[in-house]
Amino acid sequence: MRVGISGRRPAATALGRLSQVVEEGSICAICVICGSPFPNPESRTYSPIMPSSSPLDPDLRLRLAAFEALRRLTGEEGRVVSRGEMTAGFGFEGERIPLALRARGIWKPRQAEAALSITTAAPRPGVTPPYDDEVGGEGWFHYRYQGTDPDAADNRALRRARELGRPLVYFYGLEPGWYVPIWPVYVVEDRPAELTVLLAADVTGLGDARLLEGGSDAGPKEYATVTAKRRLHQARFRQLVVKAYQERCTVCRLHHPVLLDAAHILEDRDQRGLPEVPNGMALCKIHHGAYDANILGVDPDYRIHIRKDILDEIDGPMLRHGLQEMHGSLIQVPKRAVWRPRREYLEERFGRWKAA
């Protein structure tokens, strides 16, 4: 599916202005998938925030400042953000600008010419969401208008972002109060009869002149959108699993969420390997690596097994306390039975551990 953005090439004047800023060493690039920075090698700072005397207009300066704030907020690991952090926002030319507002799915600050961000609420069990935004399947993201009037101010602000080719931030709700930010995204098609716009993620970074002029072509946008959707599913899986295990490693009880992963029992490539809590375990990074390498196994009775050659090995305290002493103990499972690892999945995975 090939969708045009603005129907025109980036204006030479805009390219010149952005090139000038880049050459001055004040911009770094950011990966749309993980948020990791790629600093300008001539610069000693990551900050792309422009002074008010910058040749870029206020709307463009505002977006660059928002992206920089998100880079700092999410870090290199691309962590999720809280509703409070979104509301607290970022500093911009002496003012505090929210990244999103609690009661608004579409947010346009008064300093902006078009919408800056959009938000999809987290799903709640048994509650029908007010908007049926769609992230599943192939193709672009589908985002519903706010309300039923296509000419409402918020909806006009969203369409204006398409007309100007301006990048936005998409906050996708994982669970109440927590969101995955995706940026940059662009409005690539408007469907007022369906009260919907189509959105695409992109690979353009802060050092790319296309960022402020509609982004890249359809091909890179399709790749970035598929990758972003995959990341959303992975992030939701991790959030649900780590929460079910009360933010502790099921093997060693480590209680540092930044060091925890959601490990699949049956892998993604298995048709049964769904991103759901009974197919996962919260493991610290050491024990996740050991589990994937078949150094550590978990049997259907939730008992931990360490491979014999590792048990016989003599090494330092990490090997002794972190692995060898775990042999024969039980994992800590969630209190709710429906969240506990499926025994048939554990049995199949444990069979592979024994074969290894």
C-alpha cells in the first residue's frame, strides 16, 4: 500500500534551515524503534532544543524539543512512560508544555500549528474503549477522530499535521497509567467518512531533513510501522508478565524492574507462543539468558534444574549463588492461578532442556 504524505518534495528553504542547524552541531538522530541516540560526531551534546532565535519556526522547534524530552525520558532501553510524566511534559522557551493531556486523545498546544501528540487509552477488562483504534494486522495504524464531528478543533489539528507533513508522538496505552511512546509518526491518509486517520511510523531521525517535511517514502514507513507494532506487542507482554510476578525474578526474587525481562516459554515462532502471561515468566537478565541457553530449566512442577556441567564447574560467586544454588528450588509463581505458567508448555520446553 503506497500512500502519499504531502504530495510535494521538501522545500529547499526548509532543507537549508535544518541543514544549518545540523551543521551547527545541535541535533542528534534518534531511532524510531528503540529511541537510542546517534549523536552528531561534531557535537558534545545530545540536546536539539533550539533557542528562540533559531531559523526554524516555533512549531518545528516545539516538536524537536518534545522528541528530545522523550529521548531523555525513555532512555536507551526505550522504557514505557507514565501518565504523570506525559502531563508534566517538557520545558520549551520558558514554558512547561505537556506531552499529552489526560482528557484529550488529540493534543495541540497553543504554540503548535497542528496536533503534537495522540493517545490511545489502555484496554480495561470488561470495558469497551471509547475509540476503536487498531494496531493489529498489517498496514498502517488506524486512529479514530475525537467525537463524531470531523470539523471539531482537535480533528482539524490532526488533519493539519498531515497537510504540513509534521511528525507527531503516538502514546499507546499498555495498561491504565502506562504508555509506549512511538515517534515520529505521520498522518498518511484522512478518512472523514469513517472518522479515522491512518498513521505511519518512520525511520527518520532528528538529523534527517525529511523529519519535518513529511518523513520518508512509503517503503521505509511500512517497515517502521510493522516494527513499531511488533514492539508494542512485546512491550505489552513484558508489562503484563512482570506485573503478574510482582516485579520479581521468578528464580532469584530480584526486585529491580529495570533488570527484569518477560521470557517466553514457547517462542514467538511457535503458533502457541502467544504474548500472554501463562506463556511467560519474569526473569532477571542473568536467568533469562541461562533459560534461553538451556543452562537453566523449569519442569512442569515448577522446579528449577541447572545443567550438570554447570553444577560441576568451579568459578566465582555469581556461578555458585546465582545458578548452582538455585538447582532443586521452586520458582515463585503468580498468586492468581490463571497467570501461572502452563504446565504443558513447561513440559515441552523442559524436554528440550533435557535433550540439550
